[in-house]
Amino acid sequence: MKRRSKLFVVSAAIIGMVAAACSKSTTSTNSSNTPSSSASSITPASSLTGAGSTFAAPLYQDWSTKFAPTGHVQVSYSGTGSGAGITSIIQKTIDFAGSDATLNVSQTAQAPAPLIHIPTALGAVAMMYNLPSFKGTLQLSGPTLADIYSRKVKTWNDAEIKADNPGASLPSTPITPVHRSDSSGTTGIFTNYLSLVSPAWKASIGAGTVVNWPTSGELAGAGSAAVAASVNGTQGAIGYVELTYAQSNHIATASIQNADKSAYVAASVTSTTLAAAGVTATAGAAGLTFTMLNQPGNGTYPIAGPTYVIVYKAQTDGPKGQAVVNFLYWGLTTGQGDEGALGYAPLPDAVKTQAIDVLDTITFNGTPLHTGM
Amino acid sequence: MKAPSTRRKLVDRTMLALMGAAVLVAIVPLVAILVEVLLKGIGAVRGLGFFTQAPPGDPTSPAGGIGNAIVGTLLMVAGASVVFIPLGILGAIYLVEYGPGTRLARVVRFFTEVMTGIPSIIFGVFVFTVLVLRTHHFSGWAGALAIGLIMWPIVVRTSEEILVRVPTTVREASMALGIPKYKTILKVVLPSAAAGLTTGCMLAVARAAGETAPLLFTALGNQFMSYSMGQPISAMPLEIFNDATSPYPAAVARGWATAFVLIALILVLTLVARFVTARRGG
Amino acid sequence: MKTASPPVTAVTFTGKRRAEVAARWVSLTGAAAILVVLAYMIIQLFQTSWPIWKAHGVGWIFGSTWNPAGGVFGALPFIYGTLVTSAIALVVATPIGVGTALFVSELAPVKLRRPVASVIDLLAAVPSVIYGLWGILVFVPLIRPAQNLLATHLGGHIPFLAPPSPGPGFLAAGLVLAIMVLPTISAVSREVFLTIPRDVREAAYALGSTKWEVIRMAVLPGARSGIIGGVILGLGRALGETVAVLLVIGDVSAISKSLFAPGYSMAAVIANEFREATEPLHIEALVGIALVLFVITVLIDMGARLLVHRTAARA
């Protein structure tokens, strides 16, 4: 008898806890202090789920912490990789995806409803390297990078690298290139750059979020963080990561030769902003997409690109749609100020305005969700 | 009796020494891991806030804690236990009380053992396909289901071993008094096996609390303190997994600290379970 | 040996009889539910991956190129990686596991037996992710210099020590797996040794054998199939390990003779790529690999348990 009543009490307690948990998960908070619009009639959901690009993960996680108190939405973002983000939004298991790559033809076809891209920030793909015996900053040109990653250049004292670093003494350490093992927008930006500067690369390996890397002598990591860890732990390694990952660990990054071939430019917020200076973006059915690789200018960093948030143009859940729009609007306005400190470059004003215009096209039941300002 | 030759003695001594060495080699990694986790983890635990706060938004900041992961693990383990511990004990009751010797019992017992050996990632794939995809939600419930499926066969097996040890005389005495079988089980057999059953469940919980792979596709993770099981939720193993490869030193330190908390929890559960079994003369 | 329950006594009240029948059926459902769920799992896995089996038969799992970008799915690199790391794990863990089991059952004074056994069993309680964390942050940097040394000096002559040796790879993963599998082999062997009756040992002592000779002649022969059963159980565990391997194997889908080279395993590729697979063929391939892994581990597990049961029954 004691066991049965104990069982009853325990079950009742757990059921009570479970009921409490369930009730918290139903949407819409009572407070309707939406940051911008007073005309919006839908109260936003109290929590949102986002996933995707690890390139942008530090940014979105920072934004969500700052947005939570004013917007009353908890936006949880997991860095699972651009490809996983795209898959998840197509499968509708998340509310918004982060991706540095745009949807390809097959993915667009698989989406159950139209998806749009909204750029949120610009980032540089930094080449971090681990060569403790090398003094000074490593300089690399585009073709050399392509040859390193295609394994034509195998040691650090190769002629091509020497040509980029005249007068420097380079060790004979073997080079271990590190690439992303998961479907990655950062890979997309990087391989698109390599295809631009090296016809040999374009012909053999090509560009994309997943490519056919050489199978020997390279390491892989799932996520920018894992690539950074691999480079950190392997002497002679080189890897491509979002600038912020290299900056926060004070790891040396290489200066890459600019498009004009006039200088080797270090990856920084400044050089990324310069890269966006001449960009013209046109909004289309898929939202606002553009590239900014290998742009002209003396101080322009050549391997840079935008990162996007991908959402459904016609939202099917009112409160969640409202929350997404509020969060994105905050990010496109107030959030832009945070980007510099985190190693990203804010969107140029023209692009920002265009992005907000695209945001305005997100609807629920035919009515645009972003009505204020 | 002939004394062993020097050669035989030498072989003897060498082999025995090797066996002793084997024990040392086996123990060294365990000690190394525990020491490493302790040393690296203890630095990140700055007071009680570590257990109650969520990680900071700024990844370079050492503030905050793993409160969200602890809550997530506890919620999911509780959710899994509520369903699968009673279910598992029920199954064990069938195996021992109602169906011993039947073919069904033999088949169930065999496949339960097999189920304990199934890689946990397969449960993750399964729950993702049947629950996450269909509900369009990563959630704590999906995570709890995946963990529960892993716990289930362990609970059945350990409960069976405990129930079998309850002496027949106890059951017979109860029946002789005219108490029907189901009441005998409920009020005589189960209470007397309670200690053993609890330890079996503790071992199952210890195993479930440490699983990562099934949570990758089900719970997803959540950087905020969340008590909602219908949303993505964090868990200690997920936190460790994400922090293990993070380039931010603050996050890595948090990962070690989470490992410390997790391992402490599991060790406590395991050691208490062993201690109770030992005292019962197991 | 299971005790037989006494027969149900004749009851006088229909209510109690109904309750009795209900109790029997409820518990039967609880037991049968396991079979139902297991069957559902297999069916679900098969159903999701069916298109790839239909289109490419069984051959695709032996294809040596895995290139999701190009739509080519061959699972051989993962099967290779899984087998190689498991083989390394068993080669290393078996002597150590059997050695510790012998120590506990034959050598240790009675007071020391339980503590030593408990400590080794504690290795099994450490979660996989912590092995992975320790593996990639502590263990791999520790063995990397030794690996590099071997690779540079011997790599030219011995293909499976060939450079490059970046650290994470088959050997690192195999060693971490060995630590994880060791307690299984040790526990099963220990139990098997304990079932060998005392008289067999005493007879050997009576003939003037040294301790080792007693073990060799009296204990090991009878325990052989049980030990093998334990090893196969350990193999089953090694095959399915996901997170620890994922973090230390290097995540490169390539087949390489060198033990130092990075590779991939079936469980690791599923964990890494499942969330990002959009192409139906990609998803089907991954679920297909999960099905293969499932079937292999189940078959190996069944074989192992049959062996262990047979040894226990014989004793």
C-alpha cells in the first residue's frame, strides 16, 4: 500500500510539472511591447527557433540575448551549419534559418512554399594558420590558396608561397588544409572565391556548400568552431573560418592578395566594409541576394560575403511570424551596431534599406506583418 | 612434489606482473579523465550562479552558467522515466511472474538484451523521423522519447534480475493467505524488491543522462533557460558536445565544467546503486 | 535459473478474477511492447531508405566514393573506418580486459576484488561525450608527437604508419574506443572466470603448477567461448559509438591504409550529415547506413549473447 500511494504522489508531482511545462510552451505573451510597431495586431510568440550557419552563430546568439528583454521573445539559435539550416527550414522544424549560401535549384524546388533571403551582416572568411616558427604575417594570393587546398602545394616552403612572401623564411613543415565536413555556406563563399581566382580549381573541384575535397592530407571539422580547433591543434595547418572565430582566439590570419593585386589585405571589419562599397543588390523572388568576392580597391578583402536569414514569405503561424519579423527588424536596425565588435561588417545603408523592404513583404494571411515604421 | 623450474617461475612472475600492469593501464585513463575534468572544470564554476544561469549571449564572456543544460537534462530524464520505468518494470513483472518459461518471455528477454546494444544514434534517427519531422518541432519531448527508448531495456533487464531474486517462499506465503497474485506482486514482491529496483533505475538514468547522439536530432539545444518541453531544450551532454570544439576559451571552460557536473551526477548514481546492491549481498 | 511462480489460486470473487486476468494482460503488453517498438523501428528505417535499395540494390554500400554534392553515395569509407577503429579497439582492449579480469578473479586478495572491479566498471559509466571531449582536447595532443615520430621515421617502410599524421585519425579513435570497450570485456570475462569451479583449479595446483599455469590450463580453456562472447559484445559497443569517435576520427570520408590518417565511421557520418541532408537520396543513403549499422550490431550482439549463454549453461 505504501508503494502505491508513493507512486501516486510521485506521478501527480510529475504530471503537475509536465502540465506546467506544457502551458509555458503555448504561444503569445500578454505584454505586447513590440519594439517598433504600434499598429501590429498580432502579439508575437514568446520563443523562436533558428538554426544554420555557424558563420553567423555568434552574431545571432548575441542579438537574441539583447533582443529578449525588449522584444519579449526568446530566440534560440543553434549553429548546425548552413546546409542543415536550409534542410530544417524546408522540413519546417525551425522558424528561421541562417545561411551564408543561397538555396540551390533543387532546394528551392523542395521547399513547400517560397523562401526568401534577407541579408543581415557581412563577414570575412579568414584564413587562420598554425605556424609558430613563422615570424610576421603570412601573405597568400588566391591562386596559391587554391593550390594549397587542391594539394598541389604541400609544404610551407613551396615556391608559390615563397613568391607571396618575399624575403621571409618559411619552414618545411607539411601543410594540412582543414575544410568543413558539413554542408557549409562558409565553404560556399570560400570555394566560389577559389573558382574565381583559379580556373584549375573551377574545373576540378568547383564551388558549393559541399565539394569533393582531396581525400588525403586534409582534415575536416564539423562547423567553423571545429575547424578552428583543428587548426589550433595541428602544426602546419590552415583553415577557413569566419573572422570572429580567429579574432576571439587571437589566432594569426593570413593576408590575402586583393583583386587589384596591389596589396595583401588582412581580414578585418574595415576591409570587409570596403568590399561591400561597390555592391549593387537587386531584390527578386528569392529575396535579396548578392556576392562581394574579389572586389576592386586597395584595402578590400577579397574573400567576403553576406550571411542571410531564410524565412517563408508567407508565414503560417501568426505569432511566430510576428516574432520573426520583429527580431529581424531589430537586427536590421539596432542590431547592426553590434556587428563591428563581433567581427562582422554592418550592411551598407542602401542594402539595409533594400533588406527592410524585403522584410516588409513577409505576410501572414495575406497581410504584411511588419507594419510599423 | 617437484618445485617449479626457474624458467617456469620466470614465466609465472612475468605473466602475473603483466596482469597487474593491465589493471594499472585500465585505471590510468579513468583517473586521468577524472582529474582533467576536475582541474579544468572547477575553474569555470564561479559560485552558485553557474548552476542557475544560462550561458551569456556574448561567447567570449566567462559569465553565466549551465542552468539551462541542467534543467533540460533533468526534465528530459524525468519525462523519460515517468513513462519507461513503469513500462519496464511491467515488462519485468511479466517475464518473472506471469510468463516465465513461455516462448514470448524467452523472445522478449532475448530482444531486450539486444536492444541494450543498439547504437543510440539509431534511436535519434528513429525519433526524428516519427516525431520531429511530423510535428515540425525539435522538442524536449522528442529528446525524452529518445532517451526513454534507451532506458527501457535497461530497466527491464535489471528489474528482471532483481525480481527473480525475491524468494519463492515469500510469494507462496502470501498466496497461502489467500491473497490473489496481482496483489501479491503489488504489495509483497515489489516492496521487497524496491531497493534493487531503484538501483536498477538509477543505473538506467545514469546512462540516459549521459547520452548525446540521440539528442542531436531531437532536442537540438537552447541557449536560454527554458522549462518548456515543447520547444528545443538544452542538455548537459549537448552543452559539452558544442563547447568541446568551440574556439572561445570561455565556452571550452564551460564545457569542462559541465563535464564535471555530469560525471559527478553519474558517478554518484552509479556508486550509490552499487553500494545498495552490495549491502543487500548482491 | 528463473524461479517458477506458484499457480494462481482458485478465486471465489469474479472481481478478483477479472483483476487477475487484467494484471496478466497488462504486464504481457508491457513486455510485448518492446518487440512491437523494435519491429516498428526496423520497419521505419527500411521504409525511409527503401528508394535507395530499390534503385541501387545492395551494392551501393560498397561504393568507395561518398560525394553528396555530386549525388554519389558509397558507404565503404564509413564501413572501413568503423571496422578499422573497432579492430584496433579490440586488439588493444582484449588483452588488457582479460588481464584485469584474471587479476580480479585469480590474483587479488578478496578484499581488493570488489574495489578493483568497481573502478574498472566505472569506466563504463563515463559518457561517450566526455571521452570525446577528453580525447580531442587532451589525448590526441598527447599522442600526436609519438604518432608524428613514428610516421616520419617508419612511415616510408610500413604503409600503415605512413604520414601525414595530423593527430585525429583511425588510431586515435581506436585507442579511445579501446578504453570504452575495456570494461565490457573485463566484466564478462570476470563473470566467466568466476563460474569455473574451484576443483579444477585445485587439481592443477595439486599437480605443482605455478599460478600462471593454473590459469593457462584450468581457467582459460573453459572460459574461452565466454571470453570470445565478451569480446564480441565489446565489438558491438565499439561499432555503435558515435560521439567519441566523431570528435577524434577526423571526419574525412576517405579510405587510407595509414592508421594515422583521418577517416570516418558509420555512426559519425550519420550524426554529422543527417541534419543537413535535403536531397532525398542523401537522406535515404544516411538512413540506409543506419539500417546497416542496426542490422550489423544486432547480429553481432545476438551472436555474442548466444556464446556467453552457452558458456554459462555449460558451467
